[in-house]
Amino acid sequence: MSAADATAVLSAAYEFDEANTRIGFAARYAMVTAVRGEFTEFTGHFELDGENPSRSAVSVTIFTESLNTGQAQRDEHLRSPDFLDVETYPEMNFHSTTVEPVGDGHHRMIGDLTICGVTHSVAVDFTLTGASRDHLGNDLVGFEGSATISRAAFGLTWNALLETGGVLVGDEVTLQLDVALIRVRPAA
């Protein structure tokens, strides 16, 4: 697809291609390794402007119950009131406020992230990974991105001290985004 075609494809409304999108996270465990996981249920609406990315807008809802680290006991603890309290806060939300280029195909999206009823501005650095048309005729675009947040800033302060020093769960959480989007209509 040519650059002009990619710009035309980008200027449209999109939704997640859920089967080909991963919303993941990583946090330090016991001061020695990172625990990785993902959220498997989410929804989003994307109004992208390929010619002027600053006019793009993103709204994403992540369903907290869908958290999965591959270890059932840990997942239940992360869903409990010690962490995400999924019964009280079944959703996390992100709404973009600005998108700005930061050079060489890279962009920064700033927006309001709400976790457990607490909202903070978060910067998500991302790169367009491609634009194409699939075998069914759907226009697709892909992005990779990440952001680092503080658990404590969102009130997620549960922890345990380690006998050897340090804490069981690190404060920094890296959000890892591998996003595939399907165009649902041309730009307005």
C-alpha cells in the first residue's frame, strides 16, 4: 500500500480487531523478575486523521475481570480489593486528549486513564506498524505502543515486604499495546 493510500486508510473510524489485539502489562515481582499478563476483553472507538494526527481521538474501555497472567491464584488476587477490585470497578477507561508527532513515525498520545475510580493523565508512545487490506476486504491498521504508570498514583498500594529487603510488587507497571484496528466507516 502506498503512503497516500495509507493516509487515506488512516483517515477513518475504527474499532478493535479483537482477535489480533493484545493489551498487556508487566510489573516487577519480588525484585527479581517481571510478571506479564493481559486483558482479554476490551472495546474501543478510534477516529483517526492520517493527514493531521492531532485531530485523532481514541476512547477505550478495558474490562478488568478479563485479567489473565496464566496463574489462577495470582489472577484472583489481582482482581480482589487489594488491587483492581473488579466487582466495584469492572472497567478501566482511557480517553485521548491530544496526539502529537515525536519524530520519525513515532507519536505520543496523551489522555485520561481511569483505574479504580482514579483518573490521571498518561502519555502513550506509539508507532504505526502498518496498513493493509485483509482477504475479506477490510481496511486494517496496526500500532505498537507502551506507557509506564505508577500503581500508587491510582491507589493500588497493596504490597508485602520481603525478608531480603524490597517489596513483593513493584510500583511501576508497563502497559504494552499491540493493536490491530478495522475500519468501520470513512472519515466524517
